[in-house]
Amino acid sequence: MKTKRAIQSSQKVQGKQMWRFWLYSTIGIICFFIPVRLNHNETILVDHVHLGFRSLIGDGMPYLALLMILLGAILPLKRQDYRKSITDAILVLFKVLGAIMGVMYVLKIGPAILFRDNYGPFLFDKLMMPLSVLIPIGAVALSLLVGYGLLEFIGVLMQPIMRPIFKTPGKSAIDAVASFVGSYSLGLLITNRVYKDGMYNKKEAVIIATGFSTVSATFMVIVARTLDLMDYWNLYFWLCLIITFIVTAISAHLPPISTESVEYYGGQQGEQEVKVVGSRVAAAWQEAKKQSHQAMPLIQNIWVNIKEGLEMTVAILPSILSIGFIGLLLADYTPIIDWLSYIFYPVVYLFPIADQALLAKASAISIVEMFLPSLLVTKAAIEVRFVVAITSVSAIIFFSALVPCILATEIKIPVWKLVAIWFIRVVLTLLIVIPISLFIF
């Protein structure tokens, strides 16, 4: 009798709850991972919705972005975040500065340099306005992707690959794909949510945040177009993907990441990966059933994700604006980037590649903003352009956007550690991609 009840219970879970796994997960996959052509534009549905929303708002978009920037500056002042630590105090200062710059840019007042094409218009129009809409909309789609069993199903299937190579759970494969087809902000949104739920420990979250949260494939198209590499698009894209993940696999086994804490968020015991006995697919399906059965209702899940998405959006916008602007000023008007480029000379000068000093400078400036290296080498030899196109993506860490995004999460990676990881990633990328580029071209 007991066995019969257990069987009935299992059937009840499958019959009553598993439709959520199939329906919500399918819609989530379509939203995040399948490019669709609409209005002569081919991108993922989340991006289409974001573009449609911006088109609907029209001339009101700058004001919506400004409202979020102002909230991002006011809330930490109200919470007195500046009292927590020196890092928090500095970040609050940058947020206030970003709010002031946002007001000046939208109201068309302030110094002329703010309105130069590669300063205010680049930072506000190309970063502020898209991110102010993309992250909250992505959070809605994230509700379908995370919570109803897909993450658990993929996690069990991908264990044999992700754990030994990247030292992360199988479910981190979702983060990797979300970043490449969506954006680093969406990838970090997933990482932060899963980390807070106790499914990643601190070390795993750091590896994922700094190793998988790169720019999207759509932004890679912009890089390729800028550097006149579209004739080599497939070669560029797949090498970029492979090299980025190779660098992540290597850096996960090196300090400072290898020495990171393995504690779980908020002292949670943490979710242990499933020990598979017998069929891996059957074990994956069992975990998916378990999660789908205990998942919260969709509306509640959407509300939780929208709330977290909005919190992340207002947290990152003002600091992206101020840090990005200061970084651009340092790059254009000081020798700091030139001095920083010397650290890459020993690597670059190992190879007989053209424009070595320029390549070193482009590598160094990637820490400010990932698009700046491309602007620096538009006239360089093709092998240099190819190296820079891949390095700027594989480096991952940059202060104009990703660093504020990471600092806004609960993962809490110190800035010095982010800089160290950036340096390691750039060196490893150069060592791998320069010989490949010389061989191809």
C-alpha cells in the first residue's frame, strides 16, 4: 500500500506539476537562446522586447534612464551605505557623481566634453538606456528559465564537463550561454540569484561572474564590424567562445580564484550536487521533477525576479556612467594607460607581431571599457585587429560596466581581486591568441 501511494504521488507530481517544466522552460529558452529576425534585426526575443519597449517610450527613454540613475544615487545615501566600508563609501561617491552627470547630460547643461560622441552619447545612449530596460525585462524571462527544473536538469547533465574543467556545478552552463547570447548583466542576474539561493558557493560564484559574464554575441558583431572582421565572423565568434572558456578554465585553477572561500551565501548549508547512480538522464529528470513540484507560482516568481532586476539596474547605472567617464578621460588625457601597457610588453614582444606597442596599449585599456581597444586599433594590421577583438571579449573585466555590475551583486568580490583576475585573463588570452592569429594571417 505504501509503495502504491508513493507511485501515485510520483505520478501526481509528473502529471500536475511537470507541465510547468515543459512550458515555462521552453518559453525561457526561446526568450534567451534563440535568435529571431524581426524588423530586419536578428537577436534574441528578450532583446527584441527591450528594443520594442524603448521604441514605445520614444523620447521619454532618457528620462526613464535618468530616473533610475537618480534612484541609484539616492537609495544608498538613504541607507547610509557609505558607513559600511571604504569601498562602499567610494562607490556611493561614484553613484552621486553619476547622478549629477546624468542630470547634466539629459538637461543639456555642463562642460562641452560631456557631449562629445565618445563620452556622454556613448555612455548614456549606448549603455545607460539599454541597460535601464534590458535587465528588468530579462528578469521577467529569467523567471521562466530559473525555478521550474531546467537549471537542475541541465546541472546534472553537465556535471562531468563543468566540475572538472571549470570547478563549477553543471548548472553554471546556463550562465555561460546566457551571457554569450544575452548580455553579462543577464548572466550576472542569474549568477546572483542562484548564489543567493545556495546553489553556488562563493568560489563558484566568483568563477562564474568573472569567467562567463562576458559581452553578448550581438555586441561581438559590433566589434567585428568596427575592426572590419565580418568576413571572418564565424572564425572570430567560435575562437572567441573557445578561448574565453579556455582562459576561464585555467584561471579557475590559479590564485586569487583558487584560494577563494567555499562558504555559501548567508551561512546556508548549500545545495550539494546529485550523486548519479545509473542513468544520468533519469537522475536529471528526477531533480527537475523535484524542483518543479516545490517551485513558487509564476506570478510570485516574476515579482521576485523583477524586484531583483530593478535593484541591480538602479545600483549599477550611476556608477557605470561616472566610472566610465573618468576612465575615458584617463585614457585620452593622461599617460596612465601608456604606463599600464608596459606590463604586457614581456608577453607581446615574445611574438613577431606588428604594432606591438599599440597591441600592448589596447590590451591595457580593456580594463576601462571593452570597446575602447577596438577604437584604438581600427587602422592596425589585420592580425593585431583579430587579437584585440578576441582579447577585449575574453578579458571580461572592465570598469565602465561589468565591475559596477559585480559590485552590485551579493558576491562581493574586492576591486583588487577583479584587477588581478583581469590581468591574468589578458595575459593568458594574448599567449593563446597571438600565435593563432599569426598562423591564420
